[in-house]
Amino acid sequence: MHIAPFDNQNKPIVDVGDATVPLNYFNIVKLTKDQAFEYQVPGFETCIVPATGTVDVEVEGFNATAIGGRGVDVWDGEPEGVYVPSGAKARIVCTSDAAEVFVAGAKFDEVLEPFAVRADELDLVQYGSDDTKTHRKIKHILGTKYHGKVGRLLVSELFTVGQGGWSGFPSHKHDTDRLPNETRHDETYNFRFRPNHGSGVQMLQREDGKPGDAYHIVDGSTICLDNGYHPCAVLPGYEMYYFTILGGLSQRSLVQYFQPSHAYQIETIPGIKDMIAKFK
């Protein structure tokens, strides 16, 4: 499902009980200096990630100051985040002139401990190549290193390297719990482009060998993926970014099932096996 950009007025874009991705939660919060925003999502653990700007965060007595710091866009510096336990009350205060803040969530009942993720604590991976048109960089905010501290939530930022090309290829899915071959993980994206009048396409193929759907994605588009194989591409001459939320049904580790007709191309893309391992 494609949700076109709109002014959500700090209300969830993907709320609790969403029909397409019931395991996900997503909000975009926009604040100006000294403005505050409070939220609490029962049954969902969340992660606060400034897209731009700087915020202070308080979670049930835990304080993290000067989170974020990016300037004009998501390419202007490194991400930072704060993990908010399931159902905990969080307060975000803008300390820069303005801030745009992503709030990512996954369904999870157990209450863990809050913590901050700083720029030097990210889990980074770069893979693919210009020749295979699959060159990209991933910045894991809640990645493998926090496996014991987070319940079901994976949060990453994905960037195309260079202009044009494909992401999420070879085509894969993760809509059915059938270990060890695949896990059920609902997934939500929010896209950005540089320059911001760029655009791309999100494919969604329900069955191998049969035609599927395609969505025209623009700067600010949100995509909710319930099932099917889902590569995406950006137009030549533009860079693409997408904020990625994964929420697991039965476990945090993601097991992707690669589309049988394309799976052999795993062997042709440099570094992709390391990328796959980082989602465990």
C-alpha cells in the first residue's frame, strides 16, 4: 500500500491495529524550537530517530540529550535514536530551530530498558556494485548489536550509492512464519530523494512468475508491505533514501525468502551475504 505525502499533524501515519501492517507503528513529528511532543503506545516498543534537527528525549526518568543533529536533509550527517520500551511514555523536546522526527514501532508486550544510540554506535554495511546497479549503504540504528536489548523491532536507514539503481534485489519476501526458511516481518518505509523532485518505483509481486503491482514513490511517500516480493528503484540522476521499520511476529531476527527465479543473483552481487546477516 502506498500512502502519499500529507500533513499528518503529528498523528500516526501507521497506527496501532493497521489493517496492512498490524505489527508496525509509524509517526512523523514536526516541531520548532522548544516545542514538546509526548506519546505512549501500549503494546508497542518504539524508536525515536530525528530525520533532521536535534531533540532531547525523556523516557520514564531516562534522559538522552542532543539526539540527532542533521541539517537540511537525511544526507546531512549520521542518524541517532532512542529506544522506548513497550507502552512507556516518551517526551520529545526540540532544541534546534526545527526538527522532523521519525517514530518507528513494532508490536511487543514485554517491557525492556530505554537506551540511546549515538552516531558512533551505528552498525554500517555497504554492498552491491555500480555494475550490478545494486550499490547501496545501510545504517542500522537498531540492528544486530542490540539484539538482546530490543524485542521485535529493527530500524535502519537505506541509501542508494550514486544515482539511479535498484534496492531490495534479488526480490525477496518475509510474510510467513516458516522457519528456518522465512519469518513474518511487517515492513514500513518512508522515502526521500535528492534532489527532492526525484522519484522512483516500488514493486510488489504477490506470486513468482505472475504480474504484480507497482507504486510511484515521491519524496515523503510511505509504503506498507504486508506480503509479496518487493524490490524498488530510483530514477537515473537521483539519490534515494528510505527509513525502514521491521516488526517480527515471533522473533526479531529477519529471515528473507528470495524469489526462486532471481535467487541465483545473490552470488553476483558483492557483499550481499553480509547485508543479509546484518538483519539477524
